[in-house]
Amino acid sequence: MSQATQDSVREDGIIASVSGPVVIARDLDARMNDVVYVGKEGLMGEVIEIEGDLTTIQVYEETSGVGPGEPVENTGEPLTVDLGPGMLDAIYDGVQRPLDVLESKMDSAFLDRGVDAPGIDLEKKWEFEPAVSEGDEVAPGDIVGTVPETVTIEHKVMVPPDFEGGEVVAIEAGEFSVTEAVVELDNGEEVTMHQEWPVRRARPSKDKKTPREPLVSGQRILDGLFPIAKGGTAAIPGPFGSGKTVTQHQLAKWADADIVVYVGCGERGNEMTEVIEDFPELDDPKTGNPLMARTCLIANTSNMPVAARESCIYTGITIAEYYRDMGYDVALMADSTSRWAEAMREISSRLEEMPGEEGYPAYLAARLSEFYERAGYFETINDQEGSVSVIGAVSPPGGDFSEPVTQNTLRIVKTFWALDADLAERRHFPAINWNESYSLYQSQLDPWFVENVKDDWPEERQWAVDVLDEENELQEIVQLVGKDALPEDQQLTLEVARYLREAYLQQNAFHPTDTFCSPEKTYGILTAIHTFNDEAFKALEAGVPVEEIQSIDAAPQLNRIGVQEDWEVFIEELKDEITEQLRAQY
Ligand code: ADP
């Protein structure tokens, strides 16, 4: 959160009443969404309603002990984030206060109230390398230089979108803090490495394009059956314990985005601690550098105040858009948007607004769609291409997908990964239900897979989908009459489907090799199962009984491909063995 706001206090008001995170002030000269400091301790809040001389404020900190008569100061500025080098490798709370700085300021892990800190270090010196020269014309959004932000990411210093732009009259390489001017323009404008941006407003772009590249996740069921595009939107709904968090972590670790913004939005405190402790230990598989060198964590646990939960999503997406403007592919994970919606519901009920479905405010759908709308594959204002992909976990109470947050999310997102309690119970992981999930990006991403992986990628996938569909239908009969009552060819289809489930769809996030599966390997596993299918049906036609086909010892090896490092050789040998063993039976 910006420090600058504190210096520009305009007007004072007085607290009239306090109700949890909601404070009503009297005689405050304010506009909607102004940031205010509430009470003697100066707790940060935001104006959310104005009626006559009463102003309603949502406060981002615990308000116990704050009472009527205490002062309220208005900064006259909206809630902004500090943008600049230093955001990667950082861990923030919902209003972009760096947790480590807060902790050292307060000397404890329990956050005190009224403590503020800038989102980026204002003193740290960065090595600035100019990208333009004196005499060059620069426009808003243009990149004027770079800074090595982390070992992985080069930070691009841009002319802020709200500048006029003009001719560069002074620029030089050297060490600068984010508040020092690195470029001067002929109209007097000075570019620093620090920008501020109001979180509730999307950063401008030139155009939104149709996404045509997948955000490769390294998870077979996602890349293979339900891919998300770079710049796409996805939702992962699922009951407690079905794997939302593991899936989000897998994506944060393995998705081929340049930058990851991970918003832990009010999940249980200890889960977020896991992320905070886990992530700094992990290496980026692509570069070998620490994963945090491309990651920004926003950690709002459920024991933090409800209003900070409401804002964390906006803080996260604004940071994502800022890196997008540099031309990067950014992936934002939000875990979980249900907690975010619940924060909205709590504040709405304190405001005594007319409740909509299940007590959620009537504007729930609008807020969700405003958020997901900020995803996309963009042409930036400096004519680069950059993307923001948004993946939101949804935790419907009792796993009931008919509740309002899941339903409203479903209307917006184009990829739906439905987690399933039954699969999780059977230890089928990732517990993504292949009958209920979908991706509307499939046809626009197929050309990429055809070109970059294999030309029959779409056909192989369709084959797998058909077998799984057939299994689904046959299961109903099996439940009535038992498997043995089926004709032999259908029994064999069930066997092939079982390998699809066990060798292809299942993937162990905790196995060092299986945790990530390249699209080539994903395709390879499918072709191995397909080979088994074709050879098995040939054997059946030649009169080999189905039990004998099922009993060859090579087939169960299909389930071991996932854990092979040297999978190409393994698959080739396995295909030969399967073929040999089946042909030997007739
Ligand atoms: P949720 O966030 O939906 O409550 P989690 O993501 O914490 O659920 O997952 C619950 C448990 O399921 C994990 O602790 C883990 O044991 C198991 N699990 C989930 N996904 C996988 C996976 N892909 N591979 C292995 N185990 C998994």
C-alpha cells in the first residue's frame, strides 16, 4: 500500500459507530473508494458508501477497542498498490504490506494494528540499464530501461500509463532507488521505477486478443483433456480435501508462466503458512533458480480481518497486470474465491444491504465477472504481447456446486476443473472428474499442440475421451448385472479405460518425477495405452479370451510410465513388449 497517501491528508471526520470491520464516520469529506485512516491508531480503511453526512468505511484491520468520537482522516486517494522492482520474492498481506517488514517493525509474528509499510523497498538501490537514449520520443507504457529484479526476471521500467510522454532529455545507467528519477522528459515529467495504481481499476491495454497458446501445466489431465490458454480463465471447485490447494500449488510450481502471483485468500492459516514455508524452498524447473524469483505471494489467512480479504484479489490482479504490461505471461492463482465472496457477504450484511441468493450481495456476479474480465491475452499499450491467466479455486460448502459462488463462476470462466470427493476418497488424484470438467479453449489450442507436440494430438485425445465416455455408460450396466455379464469386447474396453484412468489421468503430485509431465510425455503415455488397445482387440478378434489378454505382465507396466525419467525409451520398449506378449497368444 502506498505511503504517499499518508502525506496528503485532506479532511477529518469523527467515528459515529463501529460494527466489526465496518465503521461509520460523520462529517467526513470523502469520495467513494477513498482510503482513510480510522481512529487514534490510524487503521487503514476504504470508503464504500456515502449517504448524507454519513460515510461508511470498511477497515482493513481488527477494530475492537475503536469507538465513536475518534478521528477519521481522509487521504483523498483510492486504494493503490506500489508497483516496481522488489515485488517478486515478496510476501504481502491483502493491502500489499510486506509481511517480513511488518514483522520486523513489530518484532513479532502477530500483526499489530495501524502499522503501515510501503509495498516495495523505497531505499534499496537497483542497477538501472537504459533502453532508450536522449532525444528518443517515448509514449505512455514504453520501456525506458531494465533492472535485474531477481535472478530469473528482468524488470522493465515503463513510462506510467497516465503520463503524457515526450522526448527524453536525460537518462543514464547507474544505481537508483525506486523514488529517484531515471528518465527526464522535455515536458518536465520524470520517470521513476515506482508506479502507483488504484487496485479496483484495470490497467489500460490496447487490445484483447483470442488466446492461442496453452498455459502448459505439466498435469496430464489438464494439458491433455482440459487445457487452459495463456490469458484464459479457469475455476477449480471442490469440496474440502479434494485437492484444490494441491492443484493450485502444482500450477504455481509448474505452469509455464513467466510470473506467478499467488493469492491465498482467507484459507485456513496453517495452509497459507505451508505456502510461505514451502515456496521459498522450491526451485523453478525451467531455470533451476528459486521459484520465488518469479513469484509474488499474497497471504491473507482467515484470521486476518475480513475486509483485507476482500481487497487481496484486487491487489493481486493489479500486480499481475503490471508484469503483463512488460510483455510477460503471468498466472494468477486465487485460493479461494469463496472466502473472498464470503468477505463480501459479511461486509454487505453489516451494511444491511438487501441480500441476494444465500445471503450473498446482489452484486456478487458482477464482482466475480469484473475480476475474471481482467484476465486475457493482451496487446499492451507499448505494442508488446502479455497475458494474465486467472485460476480461481472455489470451495462450495459441502461440495454442492449449485451454490451461488460456483454457479456464478461457471458462467464466466472457460475452463472448469471439477474436483470430486468420491475420486479423492478412492485416492484417485488429481481428483478431477473427467465427466464433469470442460475446457472451451480446446479447439483454439489444438493447432498449437499439433504444431508443437504431435500432429494427431486432437485425434488421440478424442480417442481417450470416447473410451472414457463408453466406460461411463458401461459402468451403469456393470452396477446392475456385474462385469462378467458384459460381452468380451466391452470387458476389454473397461480394461483399456482402467489404464487410461490409472496411467494417464492419475498423477502423483508428490512424486519427484511424476509431479511434472511434459506435453510430449502426456502424449507418449496415451499412445502406449492406445497400442495396448489396438493389440488387445486384435488378439480378441483372433479368439484369445479376454482374461488371457488382461493377464499379460507387460500391461501393468503402463502404470509405471509416469514415474520414469527416461520415459521415451521406456515407452518404446513397453509398446514392443505388449505387442509381443499379445501376439504370442495367437
Ligand atoms: P483442498 O484444498 O481441496 O481442501 P488439498 O489440496 O489440501 O484439498 O488436498 C487434500 C489431500 O489430497 C492432500 O493433502 C493430498 O494428500 C491429496 N492430494 C490432492 N491432490 C493430489 C495429487 N495430485 N497427488 C497426490 N495427492 C493429492
